[in-house]
Amino acid sequence: MANEYIDVETLKFLLNEVHDLEEILNLPEYNDHDSDSIDLLINSVKDFSDKEMYPYFKEMDENPAHFKNGEIVVHPQVSKYMKASGEMGLLAGAFPYKDGGMQLPSTVMNALGYIQEAANNHLPGYIGLTIGAAELITHFGNENLNQTYVPKMLNGTWGGTMCLTEPQAGSSLSDIVTSATPDGDRYKIHGQKIFISGGDYQGAENIVHLLLARIDGAPAGTKGISLFVVPKNRPDGHGQLAPNDVETVTDFEKMGQKGYCTTHLFFGGNGDCHGYLVGELHQGLKYMFLMMNGARIAVGRGAAAICAAAYQASLKYAHERAQGRKLASTGKKDVHQEQTLIVNHPDVRRMLLLQKVVSEGALSLVLLTSKYQDLSKSLQNAEEREKYALLLEILTPIVKTYPSEMGRVAVDNGVQILGGYGFCSDYILQQYLRDIRIFSIYEGTTGIQSQDLLGRKITMENGKALQLLSNEIKTTIKAAMVMDNLQAYAHTLGDKLQLTQDILKSLLGYAQKGDYERFLADATPFMDYFSNILIAWLWLDMAREAQQALLTGSKRHNTTFYESKIHAMQFYFTYELPKTTGLAEIIMNDKALTIGSKQKVFGNEY
Amino acid sequence: MKILVCISNVPDTTSKINFTEGDTKFDTNGVQFVINPNDEFGLTRAMWFKEKQGATVHVATVGGAQTEPTIRKALAIGADEAIRINAEPTDGFFVARQLAEVAKNGGYDLIIAGRESIDYNGGMVPGIIATLLDMNFVNTCVSLEIEGTDAKAVREIDGGNETIATSLPLVIGGQKGLVEESDLRIPNMRGIMMARKKALHVVEATDAPTMTADVKFEKPAAKGPVKLVDAGNIDELISLLHNEAKAI
């Protein structure tokens, strides 16, 4: 099932040629791996996904997770996948050797996650959250918590979750009220959590919740929040498990990702829910946010993967479906001719190319951000680590947002290519469209990411992160300038950098005057604008690499492959990048139409 | 028991095949290579002998350095050592001659090769190895049990199966049935890491004549468009099947 849901050749091109994985594998932390072994690993995970994931994708949508008799019924493949993933090493892969892991870089782990999510995005969350929960324990938990929970989580026997949201506290975590009352060397937990992905499911021996709660008497706001391990079943120290008073209230019925359960949990209804403090008192939110860069990259990765899978599905359809005829030079159609494949219609090609540039651009962004994450963690030189940490910070809200927002637009175009069939459950496109919708909400909505980008990341350390990013872009522009067929595009990108300076000058003026509401009011259009330019940069870089390969006669891919990358870049610069001009106009408007709560801007109804 | 599994490095079945140099050379640019499926069934059976009967499993291939990822995969699946015979696999006789030389020097009890590779489909390698080494040979082998030096093999014959009693040393031409597709193993991360540390010996080729030369490759004709026939129009259907598809 070669390209049924993913183009592995493009993944390898981006990983090895554009983003130079070798540079990471040469770092001391990762040099037990080489590019051949990573290549084999990618092929293995593709085989694994073909076998354990893709065949269940449609079934999981048609047989959603649901609440029945006090527990969540999920597709039987969930438990098999957890176990198989443990055996495959997918849970432990990124962990250091000392924690039983394989010490793989984040760039590789995200490439592997991307394959899985493209195969079946309903499954990887189960291991993703288990990995995240285990990471919190290994980073901040004591030895006892490590030994008790982590090995079984990393071999796929026990699941893990992150319990943050409460009915009254979604984006505003400072308002959580779940309580933790000291009880000897542990705490009694009481409260409820909602939207807990993978929170409970039939067949799970145990689920380890990493839960935010407020210790009695803790300061108000985010500074009074602590982190706890709260297992569904608590180990008794003799190899047995006892119920820990964690009740599953229900499973949320959703428009997409129906096989991935989203639960409502009640902790301590009978006063017997034990929680174990992770790290220091009142540091819970800080610990969670130290893991947040990785979580946000993972969300962007998932959206990029769905977008890529949808592209493959509509590309296949467009090469099979004959409909209508090409226009003759007279401007008319010859009805006696056989119908042509729809891929031959310019409007269909436009939509396919949009899917291609968005999905591959998004993947490139995910891999680049992952690379910055690895370099910021593992380089020997502290100054260099700091540089990449800043680049990681500024890209994180974008890598979470662009694939989620533009990915949805691209998938929507994929549905359109199928016409009426795109709207029908006989074809998979409608499922991708429903599934991708949540990604612009997960881990901080687009609005929150946009405010993070404009309000914090652009301005952090007097704009140092932005300056570093601009330098990276200018390096690509300079390299592309010497290639005749890329020169004009390099110039255009340079002009867009200048336009960005003008926009920021305009916006920062509001901040300097103390009008922060106006400064951030159009943070989301700014995110659209800025991410569009970043993807243009990444496409120029892909085209530069492809052109270089053509010039040097690289044998890694054939000529058609490389030429298609240059063509896609041209499409991006012609059909997508010009949208930034209109966005700039929106961002620099002086009308402030969205600000103010007193005017009756919605008419008389409200 | 010491087993040698012969591995052919073949294009993934989903690769797009193109030719160069006036259709005389296969264009390998951008092609993903894999273990020949018939060899992989044999390798998986060999792993069973390793795990259940304590066999040692070596794998060998004939090819340049670009074939190493394929035999590394065999190591990641669990083979103990690998041998790469550093030569272009020009034709079936040449390949069999190289593998026979390695097998002769290695003292193997059982040599497993796929009954044919899925690229050139020559189907001659295991038979020639057996001939050169003067060993027992079972082709199209779909089942193999070994007890001491006694072997019970089942081979596929026209319309059924034939069970054969034979003995080691033995060469088989293996295929699906030795194990099922669901038994094939996907290397896990730990296996892949361990494979990096296992021995991969590179040996130079022994002198052997190349018996054949490629003159020209041709692809099958492109498929034509689908023709829809009205459900009641049996005459047209028969005419199309007879005159165009030549199926009846």
C-alpha cells in the first residue's frame, strides 16, 4: 500500500536532504544511530502502520468509543496497538538509556509519529499521552514513582493521560478547583476533569493520570497548582492493583477522532483517591509547560499527517475518476471524445497542488521545529543551545497552528475534488475533514497560539528570537539567489521580510502606548500572515535542495521527484504567498472593529 | 544447526520501474529496495529454527554497498551475522556461484533461498547452489520440519502438495507457506539498534562467468480505459472478451 496514506519518499527527502538529519545524529547523545538505521526504522514503522493501524482507521470511525456500564468501550485494536507499540519501541524511543529508552532524537520520533498519524490518527494519542505522562514522571518524579509506573507505561501495559481541564477551567487553568488534601506521604484527591483523552478504556490494565490539583491552602491562581500521579488502580507494592476511586462519568461524543476516547472523570467520589506529588509543591503548571513545546509540535504533526493522508486519497481519486472533457482550442468540448481524468482539469490540479504545498510545507515545519528542539537540548555549546531554544520558542505556536488551520483548508479542498462522493461516507475524505477539526483546538486554541506568537515570542528578549529566525531565512534567500531559476522567488521572500518589519512597527506602536488589547486584537490574522511567509521560506529551501540535487546529479530520487518540488514552490509563491498582501492590509487597519464590549455590534439580539 | 539464508535485494513491489540507456538498464534512482519476499519467508522460518531449536542464522547477499540496508534489516529481524559478496549480481548463475562459495566455506547444514526473486524471476539460484555443492534440494518448499539431521519438506506441485523425507545438508527454494504473511516480522527499535553491532562481513567475489547479458527491457503495454457494457448486452460483452481482451 505504497502511497495510500503517506509519501515516504518526501518524508525522507525532508528529513535527510532538506533538514540534514545527519547533523543531529552526529551529536554525542544520538551517535549510536546512523542514517541507515533511521531509514530502516522509518520503513519498519511504515510496515507496522500498514499492519496495525491503517486497516482499522475507517472501522474506528464507524464504531466510536462510547460509555457503557461504567466504562468506555473502544475498538479492540486500541489495546493491541498499545501492546504492539511497546514491543516496537515506539513508547520508549525518545527516552534516555537510563530510563530504558533508545535515546532517539525528537526529529526522528516526530517522523515516526507522522507516519502513524497519517495511517490512523485515532490511535497515536493513546501512546502519545502515555509518553507525555511518563516523561513528566521521569523528569520531575522521585525514584519510587519512576520505578512503580514508568516501565509498565513504556512497554505499553499501562496507559497515561494528562488531566488539566475542568468544567469551569478550560483555557483558563488558573481557575482549577480539584483539591489535594495531605494524607501522610500522599494526598487525597477530589474533583472532576473533562476532555481527558484516553482517560479510560476497556482492556487497559491501568491508566496513570498526571493531574493538576490545588493543595489545600495553596496560593490562588497558577502559582498554587501542583502535579500528581493519580492511577486508576493503585499498586499495593506486592504486584496487585486496587481500585483508586477514579470514576468514569462518560465519554464525549465528537464529530471526529471518534475512536480516540475523550472522557469525563471524577476523582475521589468516595473519599479514597490517592495522589502522589510529582516534584515540588505548587510547580505543577510549570512542569506541564516545560513539556508543552513537545506537545504542541505533536499536535502540528498530527494535523500535517492527516492533511498528507487526505492529499494521497484525493490524488488517487483524481487519477481514477474520468469526468468531462478538456477544452479544445475552439473553447468547446468535443462530446465524442472519451471523458478525461479529473486530474487533467486545471481547477482540480489547483486544489491538488494546494493540498501538496500545505501538507509538505507543514511537514517541513514540523521537522525543522523538532530539529531546533534537539539542537537546543543536545548541542555542546551553551550559546548555540540558547540560539536554538529561542528558535524553538518562536516556531512552537506556528508549528501547532499552521498545519491545523491550513491543513483543514487543504483537506476541505480534497473533499471538493471528490465532488458529491467527497461528502459521502463511502470515501475517506469526509473522515479526514472531521478528524482534523480538533487540531486547531488541542493544546491551546489558534487564538491563544496567536497571542503567544505576537504577544510573547515576537517580542521576547527584545526581538532576539525574531532576529535569529530572520537570519535563518536570509541564509536561504542568499543560497537561492545564486540559482537562476530561484532568484525571483528569493527576491519576493526578501520583500516579504521587509513588509513584516513594517507590520510589526505598526503593531508594536500600540503596545508601546499601553494599548495591549489593540496590539493583540488581530493576532490571529498576524499568525496567518507570518506562518504563510514561513512556509514560503521552507518551500524555497526545498526547491533550493531539489535544484542542487539536479545540478549535482544526486541519485537519491529521480528527476521527476526533484522537479515536482520546484514546481510546487512556484505554485506556493504564485497562489499562496500573495495572500499576505491582503492580510497585511487587514492587520494594519486602523478601525478597531473587533474591540469594545459596549457597542451593539451584533444588532439588537444580544 | 547452522543456516544460511540467501537474500536478494529487490525493488519494492510498489516502486515505479523505469529503464535507461536505451532500455538496457534498470533505473534505480528513487527506488526503494526490500528483502525478496520469497527470501523473507525463508528468513522468518530460519528465525523459528533459531528460537525453537537453537540454530545459528547467517544471511548472505550478492551486491554493492547499496544493498547493506537490506541485509541490515535481516540482522534487525534476528539473524546473527551477515555476509555481503561485493559484486554486481549479473545473472542467476553468477549469483548462485558466489553464494555456493560462501556456503561451502561456512559449513552450513541448511541453505534457504527464495524459489525466485520478484524482480528478474529467474528461479534458478537455489537449484544451481544445490548442484554446485552436491546437496539435497527441495524447490517450491512450503513447509519444513527438521529433527536431528532428518528433514521433512513439503513442496507445492501442480494441483497439490508433495511431502518429501530428506536429510541435511539441504538446500531449499522457499516460498509463502514456509510461514504465512502474518508471521513476517517487522524489526523493532531495539533490533535495529542491535543490528548495527552485529558482524557484516564483506567478501570479494570469486571468479565466475556471466552467462547472459541484458539486451532490452520492455514494460507491459499500458492498460486501456474501462469499457462499460449495459447489463443486458451479452452479445457485446462476449464480442469484447473474444475480440479485444482475447480472454475467451
